[in-house]
Amino acid sequence: MKMNKSYVVVLIVTIIFSVCYSCSKISDDEQNKRLRGTTIIETGELAAVNFRSFPLPRYSRHFWSMKITGLIEHGTLVEEGDSIIQLDPSDVRKMIVDWETNLDSELASLQTLLVNQENQKSEIEAAMKNEIASFNLKKIELEATRFEADRIRRIKELEFKQAELRLAKEKKKLALRQIIADNDLRIQNIRVNQIKNQIENAYSILPQLTIRTPISGVFQIGHNRRTNTLLNVGDEVYPGNNMGSVPQLTWMKVNTQVDETDFLKLKVGQKVAVRLDAMPELVFDGEIAYIGKLCHLKEGQSRQKVFDVEVKMLQSDEKLKPGMTVSCEYLIN
């Protein structure tokens, strides 16, 4: 019986000692955590800092779509100025031929118009001279009737008035015909200039159909929206469709997110330890370059809300490639 009591006492003392030791250890761990700081770890994806995409521009209202006739392989390393995409120039060249034919026709119409206007001008000027001569003659006849009878003088006055009205009418007709001729000439010149501009613009489009990259990097082919596959030679693309992109491999950034509960713990310029999922033993230095201003759902069906965060890599390394998955460890002091 004494042995049982002694055993119970020893057991109680052992339990008390263990609890005290555990509390002490927890206290020490919390103290160490406060000294070292806690960390936040989030997953992200590498992306190039310098990135160029190549959407199809709207060259003209006459060229709504373009066919791809040349495309380098997906993932090809390219240098600045390299050709990466070739668009079919046949539609543009056909339109140039049609416009040049129309231009010849409109230029011929312009020459015909100029000749006709010159002939009309000569006829009107001749008619004007006749009316002026008739007016002057009636004026002389009227002056010669100063000593004639009133009846005769009255007749000459009426004839002079008629000549005066005919002359005024011819002057108005001449001015009106000149306005019409000027408008016709201006309209025809506009037609000619429009076709010339269309031809000039079409010729300027031809070299643009060879797409060249302004930066060095790796070429990524764009997706065909209808098939949800990579674009191929022969595919039709429309204005705004992304035909491809070239991320520059020199400097990388991480596009990641942080939970709304940790949002206020981060600040721009804060240091970040970045690890590749493919090589977790390697640690790369980074710092927060941007923290989003708006909170949003992490995923469509998720209730978790996050802020977007951009981490700038502080060193360039060939191991860092766009699209690689990484983990970002933020040290919270």
C-alpha cells in the first residue's frame, strides 16, 4: 500500500515537472521567434521584367485579317532584330494593283475634266465678250438718241436695259460655272490623292508584315482562340490577336499573392527569399517591388481573399526562366 502511494507521488511530481519544462520550452520558442521574426511563404510564378507581345495591328480597314505564312519554333532563342513571324503579303499586293489601276483611270478623268473645263471657259468668255459688245453698242445707241423723239429714246432705253440685264446674267453664269468647275476639280483631285495615299500606305505595310523582335529573349507562340492551341502556319489572325511574345531572360520578377490577413505585414522594398520548386536548395534574393491596391478572390470558387504582389529578383541567373514555379519567403520583423 505504501508502495502504491509512493508510486502515485512520484508520478504526480514527474507530470508537474514535465508540464513546467514544456511551458518553459514554449516560452523560449516564442522568445526565439520574436527575435528571429516569423515568415510568410507564398507560391508564385517567374515572369520576365522586360516583355514584348506582338498583337496583330489594324493596318487598314481594307485588311481585316492576315494569314500567317512563317513562324519560328516555340521556345527559340532570338536576338534583337530577328524575324519571328511572317504574314501573307498577297492580299496587300493585289490591292495595290487594283488601286494603281484605279489611279490611272482617275488621272485620265482628271485630264479630261481639265480639258472640258478649259473649253467651257473659252465658250463662256466668248459669250461674255459678245454680251459686253452688245451692251456697249446699246449704250452708244442710247447716247445718240439725245435729240430724238421721246418715243425713240424710250425704245433705246429699254433695249439698253435688256442688254444690261443680259450682261449681268452672263457675269453671274460665269461666276457660277467657275465655282462648279472649281468644286469638280477639287473633288477629282481628292479622289486621286485618296488613291495615292492608299497605295502609299499599302506599300508601307509590306515591310511591316515581317514581324521582328525589338529585344533578345525566347520566342513564345500565341494561342489560336478558336482551337485553343498554338498558332500554326496558315492560321488567320485578326486585329488584337496576340501572335506571340518575347520575354527577355536577363531580369526576372515573381508574380505572386498574399493573404489579406498578412497584407499589412508587407511593404515595398522588403527582402524576400525566393526558391525554385525545381531546385529548392538554391535561394535567390528578391525584394517586394509592388503591392496591389485591390483585394480579390484567390480563385473563382474560393472564399480566400488576396492582394497581388510583385517581387523583383535582385540578381540575374540563367536558371531563372519565365513560367517556373517558385516559393517566396517573406521575413516579418
